Amino acid sequence: MLKEVNKDFIENILDKMTLEQKVGGLFVVDFMGSIVTPYTVKMIREYHVAGLRVDTSTRAKMSYANDTNDEKLKKMFMELEIAPTGLCSDITGGKSAACTPGQYAATLNTLRDIAMERPLGIPVHTVLDQEGNGSENYALNNTRLFPCPMGLAATNDPELVYKASDAIARQLHAVGINWLHSPTVDVNVNHNNFEIGTRAYSDQHELVSRYALETLRAFTANKIVATGKHFPGRGDSALDAHIECPTINASKEDMYGIHLQPYIELIKEGLPAIMIAHTIFPALDDSGTPSTVSKKIVTDLLRKELGFDGVITTDNMLMGGIISKYGIIESCIGAIVAGQDLLLLRSQTPLVDKVYHAVLEAAKAGRITTERLNDANRQVLSLKYRYGLFENGGKVETENAFVPFEDENLVLIEKEVARKATLVRDVNGFLPLSKDAKILLVEQVHPTQKLLNNYQCHPSVLWEKMLLEAPNVVSVEITGDDEKNQQRVIRRLNEGDVIVATNYVERRSNKDISAFIRRLMKTGKPVIVVTNCPFEFGSPADFPAVINIFSGNHESLHAAAEIIFGKLKAQGVLPLRK
């Protein structure tokens, strides 16, 4: 049960907060990896940050400059990478130090102790993404993994979606995560939408609402703050807001009748937090102002018209979708003035010093009013109180952190979801394959496999699962479809009478290998494609045999192997309009 907010308690804290503390209470900054660094301690103690955006999979956030060929944008991204000085670690990324759930919980407990030692004892919250299909910010040991939201919806089973969401929440809560930037409630009506893609449950707002509600219920039951995103709806876009600022020209009727509907439904059910999109919506703000800094959208529409009374957070303020318009400083100030309560600043570099002090100066100059600072902090402090963070700072019992990860019920749920989230197209009747067939497997490395790379989930997991069913499977592992990788496959074509190839779509890189698969199809050999995406860029219409599993994790690939050899029939229902 969530606690009823003690308003006197919250107002007493607000009355005692200095201007510096109130400004710090607007910030959520990065904590990457599993080792407490001096700069993280500085951000908590000196900048009074409200929360930490955590990620166990890497030691440093990589720049979006790697994802763009636009030289102006690349320069802008690189300028944000202020050289480390003083207590800021000078690191280059790479995987974080491996640790157990208990060890990671202990690390987060240490950070919480540091926060609670601050003069007013205000706890930090810890937040991440755990959307599946390559978006797993907690990726250690034997984490129970699930398909992306569209894969969950493909099970056509709201109760099972609740169980999967509960399994995700139980694991994360055990290690000390108390906030999630989920569910994604974008209604993905544009099937060329790489950025959102299968992160959306469906292209139908009724299905999005139904399954997002199950996720909200499960998170709330586990005392994890759910965040609906990306308001007012990123589903009708073909541009990636990480790189540039999209304009969605949907009509006012479509915005209200389709894209806002899941928010309306979830707000009724107590949705505690909402994330704002870095996108222009002319139908909702005809000034051309991006929603991030639009008072019409944040305050007038979301707060007043829709009656949302929870926390409003920005998306990452280092994304090209907003800094390309105003730069980092003006974007952050504008987001708070527009009515947002938290700034998600995904950095652990001296950039935090620069932005914090700039926002502080804006508050001293009156650009950000005392009333606005108080409102933002009141929302965040009240939410932390409701979810019990003031009781012990959000600390967990480290000796019990491993329990959900070894729960056999979660293992069974993981398997059930993986098998029910499967779709098959077999125009020419290639499936099932004989167990005596000579098979050449062309296997990409999925992002989830790179993240975990352990006994249960690794780059050769499909090969491993296929070998459980048949002896004559040879494999070529590839990292892309450049000529070098293609030649490694082509020189072994004579080793297989049938080709099985994965066609994974990575939402950030847009690097499917459909063109290479068409080259393989020209050999005249049957080609069976295993993909994580039902859209044209993952499952092109000219591919006659496609198995869609909405994931790259081990149980999903185990299900694919069983479908290939006829041991399992596809059970999913595509949650999209044909």
C-alpha cells in the first residue's frame, strides 16, 4: 500500500530548503556502472540532486554524436562532452564491473546513505529503463528478461502482461530501483517509426491503454514509480528525437482521439509520473515550440486540462531533439519554466556543474520563480513520501536481493511470455525444418546478448538452442552486413541446404540486414528469418518465412528454435492493424 502524503511534513522541508537545494531538487543525473565515484558523491552532496539515472551495463554514457552524420549536430554533441577535471572520472565507457544483485544493492544503499546524511535527509530516487529488446539498463547475472511492450501485447493476455511487469518490478525493487521510465504509451500509428517501434504496445490506443494499465498496476504493487511516456505522444513520427526535433502534424482530433487517450485512462488510475517528448506538436501549440519547453502543453494541457497531479519529467536533456533548438542551458531553464518538475540530465561529467550553476543563476535572477521551484520540489518530495522513500532512504536488504532472480515462478513466466509472444509467416511452407537438414545459421549479435554475455544469454544463443533440436547446424556470427561480414557467410554457403538468418533491428542504429538477406535469397536456398520487429524494416513483405519474437533474449530464441523444428507453434497475435 502506498502512503498518504503528510502535507505538513513536506511543507516543513520546503520551508527549510535553501535555493541551492531547491535547484538541486530539479535534477536527475547519471550513475553508470557499479562503482561509487567521487563525482557521484559530489553531485549528491554539493548539488543536492533529486535522483540518479542508473545503468549497470556500461561505465559511461556514450554521445549521440556517434549516431549522426550531421556535422552541426555532431559538433553540438561533442561540445557537451566537457573534459573531466578534479573528482570526475576520466573513463572511456565499456562494460561496468560485474557484480551480484546483493553487491549492486549495497552500492545503491551506499549512495542512499550519503543522500540521507544531507542536512534535510532528502532521499535520492533511482530510475532506469527496462523495456526489453535491447533496452535493459539492469543487465547483470541471471536477470529474467522479457520481450518489448509490443511483444507483451502480442501474447494477447493482459494477465500475463501483468505477471511479466510484476517480474520486472520484483527484480528491480530487490536491488533498490524505485522508479521506472515506463510504460511507453505512444500509439505507434507510423510504422516507419524507428525510435518508438516495438517500444509501443500497439498502434491502437485501446490496446496501449489496456496493457499499459497492467504495467502500471504491477509497478505500483511493487512500490515502483511508473512513468508514462512520451507525452503527448511520439507515435506518429519517423524521426529520432535523440538526434533531431521532429514535428508531428497530427490533427487536434487525432491528438485527442488517439494519442492522448492512454494518458487520460492512466491518469484516472493514478499514474504517478509522466515524461515529456522532445517534439513539436502544431495542433497543440501553434507557436512551433517543442513540447519540452511549451507551457501550453506541459501546464495548460497536462496539468490543467487533463488534471494530472503527479511528477512531470523531461526526457534526456542531452538529446538533439531539444538542444538543436535552444542549447542545453536554455532548454533546461525553459523546461522548468514551462512546468516540468525534473530535469533528466544524463551526464556524470563537469557538464552537470555548468548546468546546475546556470539554472541556479536563472533562479536568483527570477527567470525561474520561487513559486515554480516550490511547486516542482513539492511534487517530487510528495511522490517520494507516497512510495516510502523517507522511511529509510529507499534502502533494501542486500542479503535478499538475489531472491527474485532465482524464483522458479519468474523463470516459468519468462518462458511462457517468450513462447506466447511469437509470430510466424510461412508463405512457401518452409517450416518446420527436418532435424536432419543441413542448416547454415547467420547469427547477428543482439544488444541484449552483448549486455549480458553470460551462460544463459550470449551471442551464440540461437545456435545453442538449435543444436538442442538438430545436429547439423553450422553458424557464422556477424556484427553487421558490411562486405567483410558478408564474405564470411558467402564462403560457407555450401555447408547448408537451408539458411536461417537473424534480422535484428536496433532502434538507435537502424541497422537491419534486410539487403544482405535478399542477397542470400538469390541463392535459391530456403531462407528463414528470425527477427525482433514486425515492421517492414524487420519483416519485409518479400521475405517468405519470418519468425518474429520481439526480443534477442535466450528464452525468446529458444522458442524460435522450437518453432523452426516444429516443436512449438507460434501463439502470438500481432497487436497492429493490418
